[in-house]
Amino acid sequence: MEQAAPDPERLWQPAPLEPLSHPDAGLESMVGEETKGARDEGPGDGTMTENNFSLKKIEISVSEAEKRTGRNAMNMQETYTAYLIETRSVEHNDGQSVLTDSLWRRYSEFELLRNYLLVYYPHIVVPPLPEKRAEFVWHKLSADNMDPDFVERRRIGLENFLLRVASHPILCRDKIFYLFLTQEGNWKETVNETGFQLKADSRLKALNATFRVKNPDKRFIELKHYSDELQSVISHLLRVRARVADRLYGVYKVHGNYGRVFSEWSAIEKEMGDGLQSAGHHMDVYASSIDDILEDEEHYADQLKEYLFYAEALRAVCRKHELMQYDLEMAAQDLASKKQQCEELATGTVRTFSLKGMTTKLFGQETPEQREARIKMLEEQIKEGEQQLKSKNLEGREFVRNAWADIERFKEQKNHDLKEALISYAVMQISMCKKGIQVWTNAKECFSKM
């Protein structure tokens, strides 16, 4: 009888769909087990063996940025920004932190590190890098990537990236990451020797898997929709914030005109001069305060941008799952085809509209010896295919388990960070409004004394 292909959907999915916003107890315990295992069992290939560390033992900072000029791969002169990374040990005998390493890195080296992590840890939501060029800017903000204010914000973002990686229970144990912090020379060569570029999945292959996979995991489809929605909502929020910043800047600077008018007016008034001068001073203070306010707002905007870029990291996990699911389905389909061929040869059944049927008509029937040899070869291929399918199925289950555990860890982190950022932003806005009320109260008192 013809044997049907194994159902990849049934083999692949170990649990029913759970709501994304309500992780169950099993997944929470899985995160704990994965973290515990990563610390107890020790790292595997490509991870640190003697240099395990965490934020409790080492402080990591990107302390300064420096503009430099050099030559690129095309031997052309270019201007770039280098960042000083410092690591300090905090487990000294006298309790003082001690500088252990300091080195300079370019932004492109941070990109190389992240690309390596994406390839070797496809089941992990790898922390994103800060923007290479300014996005969602308002008119007072420069879009130049060499602008000192932008470079400073990117320095903070790069430091945050390193802290995110170092605080991750799995990524922090990676040897390449450790060398990134401690080995300035030949680090790029060390990364390239891992051959991670050859292991990276091509975009064409990922796109093909997206459209051709027959039984996608509903949880990862939901996750992809969630990441799209997260990106869309944060993008709209950042655009609105940029427009509000433009308007707010204009309103505050208008008060500078009030201050100038009151100051000039005070020069021609004898009795009201002092009151007008004081009121003008309050207006000038109010107008100049907007620069610091919007600078603080940029800090909160950068926190939102981090999770805007996290959305792409979530989609990267989904794409890897689609590729693995597609490979599993192709392996199951190939195995079913070989079993059908073997059965046809054993029973002597030949389908008219098939490759076997056409070759039989063109070249005649096979001899018993040829048929026996083909059956034997197909049986070996079937045995090999069954092992391959079993291996892919186990690999897929492991990927789903680890990926979903890290996704739950990410969502917990996201909820905490965004809640904290939005509350801090609201507190800042309240403080700003109180200062505005105080300025106008002081100005009113000046007018009342005239």
C-alpha cells in the first residue's frame, strides 16, 4: 500500500497556541531551567570556558567617542567614529572596581558582533543596535551621523547593547563576545574564522520558505503579527512625539520674544521698569528651559526606538522557524516519494503518467537484477531519510522550546522597560507643566506689584 508522508504539523508542534500576552507557568519554568542549565552545564562550542562572567562581576561601559580618519577596504580615506569600551572588575579584595581592559571599536564591529550572534543563536531575540542614522527627527535635531549630540546618543545606545548581551543568560557566555571586550587586535579575523557567514541563511531561501511552508506554527504566525503591530505602534508614537516637539519648541521660544519686549519696555518706564524687567527675566528663563526638556525627551525616545528595532529581532526568530519547518516538510515529502517508488518496484505497479512509466515505454522493462539493485538502493535511502526526518524533528522541537522560552523572557523585559520609560516620561511632563505654572505665577506677581 502507498504510505502517506508523515505530518510535519503533528510532529513539530508540541503544545497548543497560548495567548502572547499571558505566558503560562510551564514556559516560565522553562526560562528558569534554560538559565540554570546554561550556568550549571557550561558552554558548548563557540562559548567561553574559563572566562564566564556576568554583570555582577564585571562592569561594562562605552565611556567616550572619538572622531577618526583612516582608510577603508577600497584604500579610500574616510571619517568615522570610534568608541572606547572599558571593562572593570568589581570583585577586588578591597571592594574597589579595577580597570581590566579598554579598547576602541567602530560601529561596523558592533554590527559584525551582532550578525555573528544572530547566526549562532537563531532561537534568541538578539538585542538590537542603535540607529546608524537619525530617524524620527524634528527640525532642531540634526540628521547628520557625525553630529556630536547624535554620536553621544549612539554611544549610550551601544553601551546599552553590550549590557543587554552581557545580562543574557546564554549570550553572555559566548567566547566571541568576551574577545570583543578584551581583544582589540585580530578580533575580526577571529570572528571570520568561525565561518558564520557560510551558516547564515540567504534572504531568497527565507522568502521561499515563507511562501511555500504548508503547516506553519500558529504561535509563530501570531508572534510575527505581534512584532509588526509593535513596530507600527511605536513608529506612530515616535512620529507624533517629533511633531509635538516641534510645536512645543515654537511655543517656548515665543516666550523669548515676550522677554525681549518686556526688557525693552522696562527701559522707557520709570515706575513699572523693575516689574517689567523681572517679568522679562522669567520669560527668558522659561524660553531657554525647552532645550534641556527636549534633550531629556530624546532619552525616552531612544528607549522606544530600541523596542522599535527589537521588532525585527522577533521576526528573525520567526524566519528561522519557517526555514526549519520548510526543511522538515521537504524531508517528509522526499521520504514519502522514495517509499512510493520502492513500493511500485516491489509490486511491479507502473503509473502511466510518471517518470517511471515514460522511461519504461521508451527503454523497455528493467531486468530483475536491475530492479533488485534499485530496490536495495531505495531502501537505504529510505532508512537514511527516516533518520534525517527524525533528526530534523528533534531539532525543530528543541528550537521551538528554546525560542519560546527566550520570547517570554523578552516580553517580560519589554513590559518592565516600556512601563518604566512611559512613567518616567509622564513624570517629566508633569514637572515641565509645574515649572511653566511657576514661571507665569512669578510673572503675575511682577505685574501685580506695578
